[in-house]
Amino acid sequence: MQTKFLEGTHGTSMSRASNIVKIKKFIPSSDGLCGKGVYFWAINNSLDFAKKLAKNWWRFSLKHHSDVFKDDYDKGLAVLKATIKPIENEFYDATSDEFLSLISIVAEEKSILTKNDVLKLRAALVDEIEKEKNVKFSVVKIDVDVPGKSKGEVAPPSFYWIKKQAACYVVKDKAEEIIQDIELIEA
């Protein structure tokens, strides 16, 4: 059974975007806030906002993670848009009130106080829920921090102050085939 289609944006270098469009496939990151996978800014009601998030992620990565694009021949900005088509029982919303309540209770019980430990707990709880439901999630929706000010900048982008976190779809490792309709929407 197919669930509703999800749409997201992905900011990367032009070199990588050209290759992704050519082969019609993303290569999952080796790590991330929810493990290995491909990360997309969720297009909820505004493609423009999701594009801004993708651009900002590329900008921030270029300045703070110089090794990310070090071997790319064209490090310039590229924003990709894709449709994600998960099977209904393989989608998990870790932004739901139910999940946020659960993580809050467990964090208090375990006296977890740091952001990094809460992020680790979120990933561990998603893994536990997979085991309980006897399913492997292909997509997990999470909230992630919007990158702010970079070194040498006077201020972060204005939309950082509007929403410091935004929804992100994580297409888990080995589920890349559910990413379809990949298109370059800005270069």
C-alpha cells in the first residue's frame, strides 16, 4: 500500500547534482542526525522555503565542512527537488506529538540533558520502534536545526530567526529506490 507522496529539496554542489540527475540516484551519506541516508528538506506548504533551506545547507556545508565538496570540480550551488514514495508502514513521523511525548518522558527518566544525547536518544527510539513494529522504516521525518551564521558572516540568513528548526525527510540507507522524479530546480 502506497502512502502519500512526499516532496523535498536537497542542497549540494553542481558536480554532485549533475551526477545525481544523470544516474537518477542519490548516494546516501555515511552518517547524519538519523543515521545513514539521504536527507531532504520537507516541502510542506512552500517550495520557496524548502529551497532556501537547501541553499543555506549548501552554504553552511561549504564553509564548515570543507572536506564535503573537496573533490568536486564544480562546488557551486545546486538545489534538487525529488518525490519520495514510501510504502505506508515504512514511514515514521518522529515530529509527531506522540513521539515527542515519548522522547520527552525517556529523556527525563534517563536524565538526558544535552542536545547531542537527545539526538542519539531519538535515533535509538526510532530503532526500538522499528523492532517493536517489526518493520524497517524507509523514511523518517525529523526536525533538524537550520544552519545559522557561518564564520566571517555578520549575521545568519533572516529566515534562521523565523524558524530555527525545520522538517527533514531521511530516506534511510538501502531505500534510495523510493526517491523519484529527481530534478535540478536551481543552479
